[in-house]
Amino acid sequence: MINQPSNQIKLTNVSVVRLKKAGKRFEIACYKNKAREWRSGVETDLSEVIQIEQIFANVSKGAVSPAQDLKKAFGTTDVQEILLQILKKGELQVGEKERAHEIDAMRREIALATAERCVDPETQRPITVTMIEKVMDQLGYAVHTNKSIKSQALELIKQIQSESALPIQRAQMRIRLTLPVGQSKTLKGQITPLCASIEAQETNSSEWEIVALIDPGSFKIINELIHASAGPKGELGKLETLSFAAISHADGEDRIE
């Protein structure tokens, strides 16, 4: 019988979190998917995450990190403390099949997020997810797993507009804006041109209120205008989003998304 070396441990069905520090590689062995759940707050029991309380130089080879390497890199040999540092800051290693599945799922989410934010500029009808996926293929779009779905969707919209033949534009937002009369006198002339259309407005002795459709990019501008011109008593207007995407249909009615 061949004895396994004392500094080698064999593990199966394992996910690895890796951290490079002080010129050395340190790895911990976790149960599959549990590291992500712990980072997102779904899993709070560390014993459900860590497969074995040990720091490795190489999990797949079962090679345990020497104590002197731990001390040099982390300033301690406390395994629990080092485990937490690696779990928080390390890079989760993913197998090829798992990574391919993750990228496919993320690609679908990006397409969905893009479709939700866009309409055909001529008909104002929604853009389908299938149409977005097709143009992603045409553009050779690459998914970035380290970026959020929202940021990639916004980048993709710009890329489609500049590099493809698919006509799209950002769907408009429906907002309600209420301004104290003092602010409205100053801002009305600046805000009205930022509205694609004003659906309703009401003015009385104390405030001006409108319900309007705006391009998403105008929301931040309007909000900044409001906060930059507070009334003499510090009173501020109120800006509310009533719907993220107001999509017009052929029957002349709008559907709120």
C-alpha cells in the first residue's frame, strides 16, 4: 500500500477560490456554488461553504501551503482568518462547461435587458429578445462576466445603434414632476424642452405639476436642475418615475412596462 504524503489531500466535487499574494498562489476548496451564495448573502454558514479548513498551494494536486508562506503573505497562520480573506477577495475558478453555461445565461440576460429598454424608432413597438440575440451574433458580441447586466445592456444599445442595421432607440420614461412655484418660474423653460411630450400639467398658487415622457438620458439632467436651484427656503421639487418604458402601440394607446 502506498501512503499519501502528509501534505497532500485528495478532494472531489470541489470549487476552488484562488488568491495570489506575496508571489504565491493560495487556494481554498469550497462546495460547488456555495462560494457565490456566501458572497451574495444567501449562505451564511461557513461550514456549508468550505469543504475542508485548509489552505492549499494547489487544490487539484492536494498540495497544502507551508506555514511560512501563509505568515509572509497574510501576516498570520490563523487558518480561519486566511480562509475568510481568500473567500472574500479571491477569484472563483470555474470549469470550462460551467463557464460556457454561465456565459450563455448571461448573454440571454443581456439580450433581455436590452430588449426591455428599446423600441423601434418608427413604430415605437418593442424590440424582441430574438432580434437582439441575432444582432449580437452579427456583431460578434462578447460577454464580460465581470461587468453587470445593466452596464453591458447599455453598452450593447450604443453598439447596435452605431454598428448594425437594426433600428432601435431607448424607450421613453414616464415621469411626474412637481415643482414649488418659485422653482417652476426658474426651471419651466429649461425642463419643458427636455420632455418628448407632456401628457398632463396643472398649475396652482403653490406648485407646477406635469406628467411627461422623456428620454432616459434626460432624467439625470432634470434631477440635477432641480437640486441646483432650490427655492429661497430650501424647498425642492419632486421627480418620480411612473414607468420605466412607455411603449406606444398602433391603436394610439400606451402600455406601461
